[in-house]
Amino acid sequence: MCGSRFRGQMSGMAWKNWLANKILKGAANLLYRIRITDEATAYKAFRMSCLRKISLTCRRFEFCPEVTAKLCRAGYAIHEVPISYNPRGIADGKKIRARDGFEALWTLVRYMFWVLLLAALPLRAQTSLYACMTVTKEYVVGAKLPPSGLFIDGRHAGFNHPFIFSLDYDPSDPSVVYLAAGNGLIRASQNGERWKILTGGDVTELRDVSVDRNDPATIYFAHSHGIRVSRDRGANWEEIGTTLHRKFTEAVRADRRQAGTLLAGGEEGIFRSEDRGRTWRIAGAAGFQVTRIEQSPLEGCEWAATTQSGGVFLSHDCAKTFENTGRIGVGATLYDLAFDPMVPNRVAVAGWGPGVAISEDGGKTWQSRNAGLPAPEVVSVIFDPVVRGRIYASVRDDGLYVSSDLGRRWSKQGLDGSVVNRMMFIPAATP
């Protein structure tokens, strides 16, 4: 709830201040599709649950636009009530200046920048769907392996490989993709055609890989006996999972919001490090095998993790703690999860038994979306970053399916008889 000077009693506001308020109000209404009359009001009241869902970084007068932007992106409605206003001058202690108005406007734009990009750029031609795929149906050990490994928009790229479990790309050069494979970490370049193994024979069974968005030269991977890091794009490696009690690690993520912060998922839960992996502490899901950890692309303090038997665990405090939703996947194995990069609070999970389930309210409630799938045995899931409502899912031993209405109806996309372990949309490299 916010107070509005323009709905109440007001007199004596300087014309410059009046104009600035009108501009900020108009920008907020245009960008966030709301109808408010006073964006820069100091009178605000919240439920504590609302504040826990947003992470504020403001230090000055950008407080008002940041709160407005993040509450709207989180799906909350703003209700205004009239207030009275008597203006002050600089002699009376007024601190706000013209530069604060520009900062407020930039804050509103900054937190909706992804929407502006989607509206202005032809991103469909600039992104490709990468998939780590293995043909498993009716395959007999010893027979020639059908095309498996890395696929880009349905095209087989590079070498035949039966065990690629995850991937990530270099944000400074998206043509470089790192593959977590059974025989080591592979760097694939030139549209996936040129491969190089970056690790030695002392490490196998890689499960996940994460490139640090704060420092693209830093690469982390999870493997069967811990976590390793390279700070020089794979030339040298260091083991950083030695202090973990159970070494097997299935998932690893570098926090793009906070440099040096890592999340790892293994046999005993979700672990957090704030010193680049030197020390670790439990953050949630204690006693459960973690299968996947993801950070929301829209709100950096929103995280989610899937587990075996424990269901979904969510964090609203920048991955400091995770809480069990208790509403999906309990007693089953969830393999994957995905945040919708276009719609706040929309998240999907995939698993053996639950199939595909989608939440529109940040995990409070879930809806099963399996109509049209051959079986509720889904290994991976991802939202299209450009086409609103489009989602992809891999059904084990069957192939890749696509839905244009958030899973209400599915059709087969291809990759027959396969298991797609992981999917990722990767932007095209700029020349």
C-alpha cells in the first residue's frame, strides 16, 4: 500500500518537482503495466512476506523506484490511498536533487531492461537451443552408437559422445561451450565442431558445469568426487570440494549476483560457499540428494533446487537458506527445473512420476502438465526465452517434446529414442 500526494491534499509543489513526479509515474505505469498516480511517495506499507521476496540494493532515493519495480515483477498489486503533502525547501532540510530524479528513472528502466530487449531485438535469430542428448532406446552395448552428444537446434554437432550431462557457455564469447562429460570437461567451439578435453585422466564422471558470470575465465565443475575450479579457462585446475563430508556432487552454480558465492548440491543437501569454495556450510535440503540448482534470471535472490524424494526447495534470501515447498515431487525423483525468463514467479520442474509441473506463484501451488506426453518420465525441461508460453521437455527413451501453451498440449519435436540430460538456450556470438 502506498500513499499518493496526487490523490490527497497538496499545494505549493514546485513545477520542476511536479514535472519530475509525472515523468516517474508515467515511466512506472508504462514499463510495469500498472496504474499509479505517485511513484516517488515516501509513505509505503508492506507485509513482511512481500519484503522477503525481494532483495533491495538501494542506498539513496532510488529506494522508491526499486521497490516499485521489484514488487511489480514479483506479481504484487500496488494499492494507493490519499495523503496530504506540505512541501519543504532546501533551507528546511530537503536533500533530493535533480540527479536523484535521473537515477530514479534509470532504476525503473534497469529493472525492466529484459522486457525492453525482447521488444526491440530479433532474439529468435540470435539464440540456439543446445541439448546434451544420448540415444538409449533399443541400444545394445557393443553396437554402433547412433548420433549422440551435443545437438544445436536439432543438428548433431562435433563428435559422437554417449555421456554428456550438462553444459554452460562463456558469456564473453558464446561460441565457446563447456561440456560436463563422462571422460572430463570438454571445450566445444566453432558451433560445436571443434572439441578439446581440458582435464586429465584423474577426474571422470562430471555431472555439472558453471561459468562464473562475474569472471568468465573461472569455470567450476561438479564430479563424482567433489568440485574443481579453473581460473584460467581450463588450463589449470584446483579441487575445492575437499571439506565436503560426502564428495559426490551433482550440481554446482556460481552466483551471478554476488562474486565469489557458490552453491553446490550433493548427497547431503545444498551447500553454500562465500569464499570461492574454500569453506562450505549447509544451506538447505539436509539429508537429500540434490539433482539441480538454478538461479532465477529475473531476480537474482530467487533460487530453486530439485532433489530425490525431498521435492523442491526454494530460497528467497539470495540462497542463504532453502525451504521445502512440500507440494511437488515428494517421494519421487525430480531431475530438472527451469525459471521462465519472461514471467516472474513462473517455474517448471521435471521428474520421474510427476512428469512436468508448472507453478505460476513461485512454488506455492503446482499444476501437472502431462497431457500429450507418452509418459510422466521427464528428464529435462526449459522455457523458450523469446516465445512466451513455449516450453520444451525431454521424455526418457522417447524424444523431445514442445508445447506452445505451457504444457497443456504437447507435440513431438524430434530426437527420437533419446534422453536429453540438459538443455540451454545460448545467444549467438557477435562477430
